[in-house]
Amino acid sequence: QVQLVESGGGLVQPGGSLRLSCAASGSTLDYYAIGWFRQAPGKEREAVGCISSSDGSAFYQHSVKGRFTVSRDLTEKTVYLQMNMLKPEDTAVYYCATELGPVCRAYRGDYHPPHYTMNHWGKGTPVTVSS
């Protein structure tokens, strides 16, 4: 059974950094790419980034490119989302989810699949960017 558990959220000032973790159960990372999503109050859940299972390639939604980095530690069975230069508009609940398979559904380098097409979800961790 696939289980994902996010952690690391909190309150950070604009311009600050935060690292989120997504701990995966069993062999999840061997078979599924992992996507990061976020949902701000009153807005639709949107993709942020993804890391493939096959070769660890990472892809991002265009608004976070250059600021966010997705990485993984297979020994720890954990995927990370490093967020730098945070802005108030990054405030949201952040979720990790499994892709449909081992690859990220990125198009021309941008990652933005519909959230309702993702497979398994964690419960999320809140991030607030405010002074």
C-alpha cells in the first residue's frame, strides 16, 4: 500500500527558505515519479515540481523555476522540495503525490498535470510566507 507523509512546513519570512520532505512507503520510489503540488486558499491545487523514478530527472512549473528544487534520497525513501526566495504568493498547503508511473508528465520542460490525474496523495503540510 502506497503511503506518503509530508513534513517541514511552517512560517517563513519573504525571501527565506524552507525544505519540505515527503516520506514514501515501501518501494514507492522505485515505481512512481513523485510530484509536488500546492493549494492556496480559494484556489485550485496546482503542480509545483516532479522527480522521476527512472533517472531522477526533475521538472518544474514555470513560476517556481530557479527557486524550487526537487531531489530525493532513495536510502531514506524520501523526496524533498527545497524552496528558496519564498514569496507571499507561495503560501499554500503543499502535497506530494505519486504519478501514474515512473515518469513525470512534463511538456516542453514544464510540469503541470491536472491534480485529479495523480494517483496517491499525502495529507499535506502548510507553508505560510509572511513578515
